[in-house]
Amino acid sequence: MFLALRDLRRMWRRFALVGLVVGLVAMLSTVLTGLADGLVRDGTSGLRALPVTHLAFAPHSEAVFSRSTIDERSLAKWTRVPGVEASPIGVSFVNAASTDGGPSIDLALLGVSPGGFLADRSDARPPAAGLPGLVLASELRDEGVKVGERYRIAGSDLTLPVLGFTFAGSYGHVPIAFTSLATWRSISYGNDARGRFSAIALRVPADVDVAAVDRAAGTETKTKTEAYDGSPGFSAETATMTLIRAFLLVISALIVGAFFTVLTVQRTRQIGLLKALGASSGYVLRDGIGQIAIVVLAATVIGAAAGAAVIGLLDGGPVPVELSIGGVLTSAALLVLTGIAGSLVAFRRITKVEPAIALGVEA
Amino acid sequence: MSTSDPAGDGLGLRGIHVAVPDGPGTRTLLDAVDLDVAPGEVLVITGSSGSGKSTLLAVAGLLRRPDRGEVLVAGTPTAELSERRRTALRRERIAIVYQSANLLPALTAREQLELVGHISGERRSQARGRAAQLLEELGLAGRADQLPAKMSGGERQRVGIARALMARPTVLLADEPTASLDGALSAEVAGLLAGEARGRGLAAVIVSHDDAPLAHAERHLHLAGGALKAITTVAG
């Protein structure tokens, strides 16, 4: 890289445009990573905050709570497995209208059992204990909801008071509200609950044969992470973001490839000279690709840092973003790798340059 | 067209034939050319533009293969060598001085020389020392850190000569080394090139369409119609 480094230092203007474009792509890619991570967080933070390792759903429900109905018999099968903690959970989306002039709110309503380990959470304990009421995600306090206000749950005859706020997160981008399982059942099923609920929240030790218990209990168990897929819009959002980021990577690779090809054509005589001086094609390739790798790396680092700064500015605002170091580094690494891969399109062109070109002679 | 030292450390061409595409057919640039250049000998080849001088130099410098014939570098036949081995032989034995020097714009005078050491895998400190010494010998010590854009034509050509010598070649080839220089400077550069070649015992071939190098050559050949037609002993 003897020549490459000096060329970069003294002829930097030649690389400024491609560096700027790669830097902007890196910034955009980083911001999109932050948005994607933010959307994932916003869609699943409530689920992630639950102290569970697995969730058992009804078969073929694909981790979607609204498609899953479980009863006490399945719960009993899980409860009997040594080492496993199992607790029923009801999940549904409701609209609640204030009867005290407060705002109308959408809620992801989680009904938890007073006897289950989910009620060990301090934020879930008051409603689970049987008090008819709601403990709301703390974000709702910022929207003007107050403790003591009463909310009529749409589609039911129930009016429930706000008992408190906690960090409950959200599910499917809707703030979570905890209530007792009994209250949840009366909202969801009226007087015909027959012991039904949405899923079984589980703490499963590593040595338990989950599939075997599933067969016995008639359930379909997902890890907590797998259960994110059931969050409304989760798969579509992540697929869209992944596709956009993939397009950015391809665009970046094409830009770098096109730039390096043009640069190689411009440098044909210089490459011929290096070969005439006795440099192997490998030497010339290392020099050229090493040079473009430095440009792509530097531009990506600067662009990713700028993108991280943008995420930092957006954080806390209405747009859900999350600055994940792992996500930013992965995105940047992919950009560098695809950029270098793009530069390989000039590989053959470099190896085909004949040293005789240094004398202006066609080989 | 053979003279002295056919098997020694010099340069030998045997039955070199090169034809290039020309419209629907081909045009013969070199036709059964034989040539030997002994160590310490300076040979000047003249010829009109397009006569094949540069092609002859490219063949002699292992930059291109002839259609037929053999090139001997320091007694080593090269026709059957792999491209990798030819590159190595070029790196170890042959150096070329180009028209307009052909320097790399991003490198200073000193770095133009150090690059040659870097390509051949020489230790950085050693290459740096040799580069400084060569620049000193060629009167360029004060220009060592200048980029080509800041040098005069004569300085650039002297750096080109220093870069060629940096390779410690046994064969020195020069392609129109004085073409871009005016009268006095042209004679100075030609004298420097020939003097260095002779002093270091290099087999030197200078192709030129001007007369400046003739005064410093042992032999003068003229290339026309694909053959080296005239031989004149100029000096020696």
C-alpha cells in the first residue's frame, strides 16, 4: 500500500466524491438501523419486559395472541412439569374512554393471574390482586392520564379506575395496561369465559423437552424472541426495513464498483507502469483494493457516527428510534464489506492491464 | 544483427518477429530481428515514428511477448518462462527510462525510488538509504521531497533515470528519453544516461528519433521496415 497511502494523502480530492456518497449511505443506513431497532423496541418492549422465557400458544396461532385461546387443562400440563413456572396471561387490544374528561386511549390489555409469577412484578401486583382497575404504561401519564380517573372499556360494560403507572412498555405500538385476569376475561368474554385466556407465560429451564410438553398440553410454545413475530406489524416492519437496508448496501456496492472501475480505467497507464517496474498483479490489486477499502472504511465510520448523532437527536421524540451499538456496527461492517466487494468488479480489469502500456505499446 | 557477448550478462534478441493488426490484415513491425548488447555498451536505435522502436523495447524489456523469437536477459532464455517468472526477471534485471519520465504524480522524487525497493521487497530503511544516495549522485538531493508537478522537465527525467538505477538492473532500456527536452538539456540527460549505464556496466539500449543520444553511444542502429538496417560505430 506504499503508493495507495500517498495517493490518498496527496490526491484526496479524487476520492472526496465517492467518500461523500458512501458516507451519506452509511449515515442513512445507520439512521434506518436506529429506526428499525426503535420500531422493534416500540412494538415489543412490553413483551420483552415480561419475566418469561417462553410463551405457549394454541397450535397454529403463530405467536399471535388474538388467534390463541388456551384453557386450564393445558395450563395444568405445563404446571406439572418440574422446574417450570407457568402462569396464564390474557392479551387483547381495547379502547378506553375517560369518564372524567381525560383523553381516549388505546391499550394493549394484559390480564395476569394473582397466583402467577407475573404478579410478582410490582407494577402488575395491584390489578392482579383482584382490585378492578388498570396500571398503565408510564407514557400515558405524559398524555394527560391521571391516577383515579375512570375509563370505560369499549365493547364491555366495565368502567375501571387508573391505579397507577409503571414502565410496562408497549405491544404492537400500543401502550400496555395491566389488569387482573378475571377483569380481562370479563372484558374479553363477558360471562362466558369458561376459564379461557390467550397464552401461558412460562419460565422454562434449559433441560425441559418443550416439544414433548407441547404435544401433551396441546400447545405451540415459542421463545420470547420468537414471540415478537406475533406482534402486530412486526414482521412487515422488520421486512420493510431490512429490504431498504439491503437496497442501500447494493447501491453502495454499485457506487463503489463504478467509481473504482472508472478510477482503474483512468489509471491504466499507471498500473502498466507498476507492472513494468516488476510489480505483480497481486501487488497492484492489494494497492488498489486496499486504497478503496480505506476510503470506504473512513467514509463509513464518519457516516455512521453522523447517523448515530441523528438517532441521538431523534431519541425521546415522537419517532421511535433506538441507538444500538451492535446494530450500528453490523450495519457499518456490512457497508464496508459490500463496498469492498463492489470494488472487486475492477479485479479482472486490473489483472488484464499489460505492462507494455507503460511504453504506449499494445501487447 | 548480432555483435558481441551473445551469452553473457547483457541482452540478446534472436529472430524477433512482431506483427500488429492493421485494418483487415496485419503489419509487420519487427521481422527476424537479432541483436546483442554487451554489459557496459550503449546502443542507440533510431527510426521514424511508428517504425517499431518502442515495440522493440517492449519485447526486450519483457513487457510483451514477440510473436516469434527469443529474448535472452543475462543469458536466460525467456520465451518459455511463465508470466510470473518474466515479471520477476524484469524486476531483478531490467529497468526502463521513459519518455517524459512517466513518474507517478502522488510520489516525491525520493518515493519514486523507494517504490522500486518496495516492489522488490527491500527493507524500507535500506531502500530509503539507497534512494538518497542515488538522488545525491544524480544531483537531485535538494529535490528529494518534491512532487513531479513541481519539477522541471530535466529534473523529472533525471529522477526517471535514478528510479531505473534503483532497480540495480543489468539491462537499461530508454524510450525517447530526450524527446521532451530542449537542446542543451537533451544533451545533458543523454550524457547522464549513457554515463551511468557505462559506469555501472549495464547493457543499455536507447531508442530515439532525435540525435542527442548518438554522441554517447558505442553503436547506432536504424530500424526501418521491421529490420535493423544500419550499424554505425559512433564512439567507443
